[in-house]
Amino acid sequence: MLQGIAFYFFSAVMIASALMVIAARNPVHSVLFLILAFFNAAALFVLLGAEFLAMILIVVYVGAVAVLFLFVVMMLDIDFVELRRGFMNYLPLGAVIGGLIFFELAFVMFVWTADPGAPLRPTPAGVTNTEALGRILYTDYIFYFQTAGLILLVAMIGAIVLTLRHRPDVRRQSISRQNARQPADAIEMRDVKPGQGS
Amino acid sequence: MVFIQLLQSLGLPYEAAWLLSQVLIITIMISVLLVIVAFVLLADRKIFAAVQLRRGPNVVGIFGLLQSFADLIKFLVKEVIIPSGANKGVFLLAPLVSAITALSTWAVVPLDDGWVVADINVGILYIFALSSLGVYGIIMGGWASNSKYAFLGGLRSAAQMISYEVSIGFVLITVLLYAGSLNLSEVVNAQRDGWFAFSFLFPTFVIFFISAIAETNRPPFDLPEAESELVAGYMVEYSSTPFLLFFLAEFVNIMLMSAMCAILFFGGWLPPLDIWPLNAVPGVLWLFAKICFFFFLMAMVRSIVPRYRYDQLMRLGWKVFLPISLLWVVLTAGYLLASGRVPL
């Protein structure tokens, strides 16, 4: 019974916060509601018994991706009047895309049925979640996993290349050179006689 | 467990008994934790004062023992000031997020063999996830205050915590390679034959300790609240109880990081040697002593080391700790495989 209550609670909060993501007027509030939705999704994963996925969802999406989202949104200076102006122009296109996605979701929901022989628990007995996922990823699907890693690597190098600028006019700090400096290199002691120094 | 049996003997159904006993255990744990935090706060100020040849708080109670409680009452009865330009909801939510995430992290910390509120399989990941959630309290507070200082402090703090979380993540991976489990109790049990700090993992312990100081925004990494530049950073507009909650969250997190040092590298509740006078002491006391030791180290670092500049902080996180910890993940895996000691 407790699980049922928890399920309906988390689902209700998740749907409400997902609605608020598009309904909120302040974009920062939107991102915060998005984080709440992620969080509740993680809670639903825990209820399913997929605790590893739940934690990864929070670490990756909430802990890293959404923080960067929030950074960008906070820095933006958004003019609401400007934002509302093009609304009518974009409405037909938005409605078509929204309708298409809704149709696809509804199609999947009514056509697809779960395999009646599929196990209810996501992991085989006696193996923890983390182990089961690791075995599948690193034995059965190792090449797909490596390919995904390579794609991410390419994306990362691309981002670095796009943002890297060599600016010769900027003075940079070289920590090792600074640490290697001795007092004798920087300071010279002069014995100045009274009345003779210039 | 004891509570559940007690409540079930009173005629309650299992689920109700479970719920009640969990609530009881959590209440007891939080109250004990908060009382300890009050004294830890005092100890922090006393150590800081002793390094500077001062006496520190010594007026309220003998040796100033009741100082923290006096401060608590002061914070509670002061007026809550909300800046007129602030975003009220987010402004008041931010300290709550900080305090709740800090306190709920303690749910998976094993205090002794079996003394843990939630003995989940992914304990390390849970702590990692919740400590990454703690960033939100700071960003939200910095943004909602609608002040330049607070906003800059919040941004700095978020960037800092994200940077150091990466190397903490790799350090945690080396530990779980050694222990073969993400469950914190099993991590401690894997150290029965020798603490992880006195093995191949010693360099990662050093990285973890320094990153833990950076993660909790303590000096020398207290740039978010650097008083010489940002007044008090994200906390600048806060007063009274919301300020108290931020402060509390910071100290609960410091305690947690000390506890994590003890659990991941120094054998948690285990005595240093499994011989008679040592193993007769309850495990909770061993853990507490270890937490106190690491807290003392952090307090000494705070009072001795000067503050880092921001670019130096980022350099240390990304150019020193990240490569070393990544390299150590590879080396640890190779070492375990070569010596045939892979757990599982």
C-alpha cells in the first residue's frame, strides 16, 4: 500500500511539474520545475527497483546538465514582450509538431503491449542492479558502448576546438616557473652609503 | 529493527509499524546530529581562535560550551528580512533545499554494523547524487537575492562544486573497485584486513580530502563567500532562520565529508587493530573519533592556509586532481587485475 501511495504521489508531482515547465512565466522557474520533474522520475525508478538508474539520472541530469541550463538561463536577459511577439507566427508549426508527437505517443500506447512472459523485476535474482547493468554493457553490448564513448569524445574535442582561442597578448601564469623562482632571482640587495645614494 | 518489533507487539500492522519506526529513528538521528553539530561549531571557533592565540567564545556557559545554543536562539528570534527585489518563493526555498539535502544524505551513513537508516545498494552514488543537489540551494539563493554579490557568489560556488565533484567521482570509483560494492556497509567490511588509506589508494585519499574541503566551500576554498571580495557571497541577503539553515547545511556537510573520509578510507566503525581493549569499544565511538579527527584537520587547514585565487582553484581542480584521479582509476583497476584481487 505504501508503494502505491508513493507511486501516485511521485507521478502526480512529476506531471504537475512537467506542466509547470511550459506554463511558468519565469524561465528560471521553468528550469527549477524541470529539475523537480527529473527528481520525481528518479523516485519512480527507485520504486521500480532500478536504483542505479535513478542515482545516475540525478547525478547526470540534475547534478550536471540542469546546473548548466540554470547557468545559461540565469544569465540571459529575457524580454517578455519580444518573446510574445512571434507567438502567432510560430503557433501553426508548433501545433503540427506537438500533434505529431502526441499522435506517435498515443499510437505506441495503444499498439504496444508488454511481453506477458517478461519478468516483473528488472534484474535477475541474486545480482544487484549495478552488476546486472555492468555485465550487459561490458559484455553483450561492448562495441555499442565503445561507439557511444567515441561519439562523445568527438563531440568533446569539437567543443574544445570551437572555443579554443590563442591570444598572444594575454599574460599567463606559469605555476611551475613561479615555484622555481628563488629570492635571489627577484631581489637584489644593495648597500647604499648614507648621502651617496641617488 | 527493535522499534518495529516493539510497535508490532502493540498490535500495529507491519507497514504502519515500519513507517513509525523509520520516523522515530530519523528523528533521533537528526536530533543527535544537530546537537553534535552545535558543539562542532564551537570546536571550530575554538580551534580557529587557538591558532590565532585568542580564547574564542568563553562567556556563555563554562568554556563557552553553550555559545552555539545562544546563537541558535539569537537567529530564531531575529526578523526574517526579504529584499524587496527578491524572488520570494525561490529565496525562501533555497536554504530549505540546502538543509534538507545535507540532512538526508546521512540516511545511508553506517554508524556501526547494521546501524544505518537506509541500507541501500547504491549508497555511494546516493551520497554523490545528493551532494550534487546541494549546489541548487546555493545557486537559487544567489539568484533569488537579486544582488550582484550574491549572484557572483552563487555562480562561483556552483562552478567550484561541479569542478571538484568530477574528481570526487573518480576517487569514489577507485574505492568501489577495491571494495567491490556500492553499499557503504560493505565498503567498511571490505576494510577488515586493512584500511584503504594504507594501501594503493593513499593518493586518492589525499585528493578526496582536499576535494571535500573544496566541495563544502571551506577555507582555503571559500571563494563563494570570500569576504574580501564578495562580502558574504550567496548568503549576503540572508538573515535570521534562513541564514541559520544555510549555516547548518554547511556544517552538516562538513561532518558528512569527515564521515566519508573515515568510512571510505579509514575503516568506518572498525577499530585500528582487532585486539582486546580496542575492539571492546563500540563502533559508533570509533567512527565518532575518526570524524572528530578529520574535522580537526579541516579546522586546522582552515586556520592555517591562505585563500586560493579563483583561477588557481580551477587549475587545481581540472589540471591537477582530474588527471591524477583518472590515472589512478586505471592504475587501480590494472593493479587489482594483475594481482588477482578483483572482488566479486
